[in-house]
Amino acid sequence: MIRYVLSRLLFALPIFLGVITIVFVIVRILPGDPAQAALGDYASPDAVAALRQRLGLDRPIPLQYGGYVAGLVRGDLGKSLITGAPVRDEIVHNLPYTLQLTLLALIIGTLAGVPVGVMNALTRNRLPDSIGRVVSLFGLSVPAYYLGILLILLFAIELRLLPAVGAGDLTSPGDALRHLILPAATLGLVMAAAVARFTRSTVLNTLGQDFVRTARAKGLQPRVVTIRHTLRAALIPIVSLAGLWSIGLIGDSVTTEIVFARPGLGSMMVGAMLQRDYTSLQSVMVVYTAFVVLINLATDLAYGFIDPRIRY
Amino acid sequence: MSARKATKKFTRRRFLTTALAAGIGGPVLARTIPPFGTPSRADAADNILHFGQSEGDLGTADPHYAAGTQDRALVDMIFNGLLRFKPGDGSAFEPDLAVDFPKPTVVAGKQVWTFKLRKGVMWHPSDKVPAYEMTSEDVVYSLQKAADKARSAYSALYTGMTFQALDPTTVGIVLDSPLSPNLFYPLVTNYAGGFIVSKRAVEAYGLDGVKTHPVGTGPFILRRYSPKERMELAPNPQYFRGRPKLEGVDYRYMADGFSRELGLRGGQLDGINGQQDEAWVGKMQAVPKLKVDIFGVGESTVLYFNQTVRQLSRKEVRQAIAYTLNRDEFLGLIGKKVGQKIYAPLAPFTIGALTENEVVAKGLDYKTNLEKAKSLLAEAGVAGGFSLDLVTSELNIYKVHYESMQAQLAKVGIQIRLRVVDHPSYHALIRKDTNPIVIYVAFRPTAEIYLRSFYHSASAVVSGAHPDTNFAHYSAIDDLIDKARVETVAAKQVEMWKEAQVKILQDMAAYPVSYANQVYARSTGVDYGHPLKSVLALYPGIDETTRVQRG
């Protein structure tokens, strides 16, 4: 399995290089100048030119590209063109916020989605199934940012139970968790809707299989048939969906971080884009790419754990 | 049982067990949350001001580069100038690090301004430089930095100046060309290049380091910077005007206006940067225990006509456009609560700005008159109108103005095709002469800066000697601008500026539209410590007198 993991990681290298190159080219094609963005419209043109020189933006683009890639190979993500702070430090600061948000959302999405989906399948075309399908359809139809605003209005403004914005103090688990609940629920509930619908159809499909009928014929308890035989067989496609959705969660975390005014990679990326902070933007994209590669790998490896027939 | 088999069994079960444990663990973890009730609101005993500012992050805390609203406000709390604008009133000056106003003298044909400094003013302590007393050496270093294009965004304003430390508490500023107090004071005031920085701190941190390690003499000291999140400021116990009443400022970077609003309404924030929109103001004014502050300095919205574009090269066409446009329609975009119509190229309250009455008396207000507009177009040989391709920023204030202009000009057959781009792209494109008509929203602190950057031929975009923001490619008032700069008699200087504005309006190089004030909201427990008339730092002004009371 180690060889499999290593080969997958090796194959990821060209993907990284491709992403870096595409982002590098795109941000430079866009009109807008980091020096002008940093200094504002009131700065003298001479000062803008001086800053461009200091930031190395006056160098030929191939040289800038070579310098950036060489830095990456050395593990140096460069310095923010705007604040001058090392990008690595900014990523290290922001990464935990995005990780905790997506992980908790993943847990909420899975733990809420799978049971609802199983229940819907077991009560097919009856009232609980209909309610579950309508609710999950609603969840799929609502954009995450809109759901976030609704949750803030209800739980933070009207009921005043949870904070509306910010990430709290990471050194205080209770405070950080209180600030995390609404944004994670925003992402998690949307995911739960998708997981529930997918689980329902997968479990329904599995319930019709011969081995389930055999299990019932053996006289096993319905609970055992559902959990040990049906759900377990249905897990592989569900895990595939959860893996794919995790990648989507990372994307949705960008808007959620903005709505909840949380720090994180999404906020960092949007800020870098608006300020034309090329170095930060490129580096954040590298981290996002790493997420996608690693999540795909983890999903593939999870198949082996769930289904003993799968070997690497 | 083989090791391989044992590992396989163990691992698969472990995986499934872990998944189950996560399900059980979540609720258990949730039990560690403190009891719900009021914890999401700022504690009543919390004497820290929680303030939500626009923009997603710090740009720079180096005051000589600070340009964005979020940065100007931040450096205002940390740094001082030799003089300062009276808190809450940007039209009045008072001494700051200097003990008194200087009086100019002429030495060897050059104008010299001599400042006596306060004694005992201490720099904030930092992790690299302990607190030490400010001297003239720091002030000279700071002004030299402000005048250096490699270390300051505002260097052009300090051209022809030399700075001398005459003794530890005396600074002399020698000007090659004399300036009136109208033009000199803003350069040594707590604004842009006038902020005084610590020599030792800048040398210790370097130019990149001071962007995130500001060391000043002001009421608040940097405690911690959390990128994309907040700047935590502590009170300066040694502040020369006395220890601040607040225990600190929690300065949050929150790009999304709705999030700021929710933070304020939810009680997590005490004050926020609001929206320049009458509907928003009305909505927030209706919320109990909240107050909306509307104050200057605002930004002027002005249309500039590029005279190098064939269709706009004739004065009659530009005047026809002016007669077509309706200021009331433009003002309706932001609302009367937030803005006002303007008739002069210089913003209201700027020293030297023409008043509405003066403009109307000269018949230069271009009151809407579609018939006259059509006849002027016919006179220019374009009776059927023409079409123009323009870009607009995605920022609402720009987009709505362009769209309104598009609708208004269609009435006389001038068709505008609009393309929306992001804001940095907009700024880049209009500096490449992309737009025949440029809408620009800006504030400039003096008439000289405004006229020079927008109407002097040297500032013409692309083609000027020092390309800046002369989008009109206007060149008819260079002489007046240059003469007014060196005029030391304030009254004569003002007359020249007014004459220049009359010429601009006669030639219709630009059409002044509206003036939008700053809009902030706060809980009623916040007292900034001064009335709010106008603040050049573009925020209400948080200083040693600011207080917050909750409950």
C-alpha cells in the first residue's frame, strides 16, 4: 500500500506544477497592479514604480516564474506582496481555521445525512421518507452562504445563542467551538442533504440484492440486516460521495468564511485576489490542490478499509 | 493468526470504530461548550472596543504607505504628526508632537518652518526596540522617509524640502519654494506622509517589517496582529495626552458589509464601517440601541471627459452631455441622508472650493436641459448621437453611477456599452485611457493636490510627464495651478483656485456629480469623545477619550 500511496503522490506532482503555472499566468493576465493596489490611487506614479521594482514585479515574467518555482522546491512560499509577511506563516495561521470548519462540516454532513438516508430508504414512499426527501431537496436548493445568513439571523440575532461572526479564541476550545457551530452547520447541512438523498438511493438499491434477501431468510434481526449487510455494502458509493463533497466543502468554505468573517484559506484567497497579491494567491492555490489530491487519495484508501475485497 | 491478517482485521475495525467514535464524540465535545445565554455578546465588563472595519485584511501599517480606509484608521490610532487635525473636525489644525504652530521665516531666500517638539514623548515599546524618548532625529528621519519615493507613497508632496535637526527638540524644514499654511500644514499633520515614525523601529524591522510592526507615539500600541482577522491594540499608558479610557481596541477586518452589520446587531461589535446607502442608513436607524454616524470627509464623484477621444474633443459635445445629465438622479443612487449634489470640481469644505451659489451665478451649473443638449449636439455635427464603450468597476458606487449615466445619455442618442470588471482592473484600465468618460470617486486633502492630480497636463494618464489621474487630458489651467502653489497669501491663492475651477467648468473638462459622506454605525454605549464633523482618517476617530459602556 505504501508503494501505491507514493505513486499517487508522485503523479500529483505534475498536477501541482500545472496548477501553479495556470494560476501564475492567469493572475498576471488580469489587469491590475499589486503596487497600485497596495499604495492606493493617491500614491505618486514614481512611488508606484519604486514599489514595483522593490517587489520584483518589473522583472521578466519567466524570471518571476522560475524564482517562484525554485522557492517552492526549497519549501519557501515567498512573501506577501502586500504585507511583506512570509506567506507560509499566513497559511499556517489560516489553515487550522479552514481545517476545523471543513472537518466539523464533514462530520455533521455524514452523521446527519447517512441516518436520514437510511431511514428514508427503509420507509420508502411513506411519510418519513417524503418529509426527508422534501427537507433534503430544500437543503440542496439553498446556497451555503444564504443558509449561513439565515442561521445567523435566527441563532445570533434573534435567539442570541451563538456568535454571529469571527472565529473566537483558538486557545479556548469552548470559545472556538461556539464560533464554529454556525459556519460548520451551514456547510454540513447542505452536505447532509446530498448525502441523505444519495444514501437513500444506494440503500434502496442494496435492499433488493440477493444477499440481503438471504440474510432476512436466515432470520437475522432487521437491525442487523440493515447495519451489517445493507449499509456496509452501500458504504463505498457513500464514501465516494463524501470524498467528492469534501472537495466541494473546501470550495464552499470560501463564501462561508466571508459571510461569518472568519479567518481561513478562503478569506486569504479572496483578499489576495482583490489585492493582486500574486504570491499569496499562488501559494493558497497550491494548498488547495494538495487538499484535493490528499482527499482523493484518502477516499481511495478508505475503500480498502470498508471492503476487504479491495487491495492496493 | 498471521501478523498481516491481524493488522488487516484490526485496521478495518479500527476505521469503522473511529467513524462511530466520531459520531459519539461530537455531541460529547459539544458538552464542553460554556452554557449558552449571553456569551456571544461582548461582556459588560469588557472595556475593549470591538470595531468592524471594511476590507479583509491589513494593507500596511506603515503610515507612509497607508492608503486604504482600514489602514488610514489603524495608523491614526498608533501614530502622531507634528500637527494634527482637531479630532472630529478635519478643517481645523492643532499642535500634536509640536508644542505650537510654527511661523515661517525666510533664510537665504528660502522659506523655513521651525518646530519645537514636546518633551518626554515616548515611542511604544516593541519586541525589537524598547521604549525611548522621541527626538528631532526621529522627526527628521521620518520626514526624509516620507519624501523618499523608495520608502513612501507620498514622496511627490515633499519635493524641494530639506529637514534639519537643529537640537534634540527643534526641527527645521526648509522649502525651495514657499508654501502657504493652507498647503504646508497638511504635509506635517497626522495624515499620510505627515505621520512621524520611529527611526530605530524602522531600521530594526526594515521596510517590510514595519508593515506589520507599527511603532508610534499614539494612544494605542500594537498588541497582536492576526492576519485576515484582526489587529489587537493595547492602551498606551505613557501617552502624552493621558492613558486611554479603553482597555484596548479589537480592530476586526471584515470585508463583507452584511457580516459587519450582523456582528453589530448581534452585540459582538461596538462599531462598524457602514454602507453609503440611504436605505441601509434608514434600516439601521430603526434598530434600537444603535446609532448611525454620517460625517465627512466624503468622496466626490466626478465625470471626466477624455478630450483626446474624437467624439468628446469638441466642447459642445461635452457641454451637451452635461446638460443631459441630472444630478438629482445621481443623488438618488446614494440618497440625501448620505450625500449631496456638488457643482464645483473641488469637494465642498475644501479650502478654495467654489460654492454652489458661485457656480450658479456664473451659469456653470449646467442645469438639465435636454433641448439645449440636443441643439449643442447638432451644432457639433452629431445630432443623432454616438456610441461609446466603457468599463465600470464592480464596486456598487461606480456601477450604479455608470448605469445611471448610461440611461440618462440614451435620451439624447448617446449609447453607452458597459463592461463590468473588478475594481483593481478598473483602476488599471482607466489609467490606460480605456474609458472616454471616467467616473472617479475620490478625496484629496487640498485644492493643490486635487487640481494638480486631476487637471494638470503633467498628470495626464498615459501621456503626461508624471501620469496620474488627469483622465480628461486637460491642460488649460497649468499656469494657474503652478502659480497658486507658490502663492503665500492665502486669499490670493484661493482666488486662483476658484479661477481654475471656473475654467474647468467653462470647458466642461469634468462634470461634478455628488459628494458621499462616511457612514458608520455604533451601539449607543460608544462615545468617541468628540463630535463628528469630518475626519481625514475616514473613520470616526478612536483616541484616548473614546469610551464604551455596555448593558
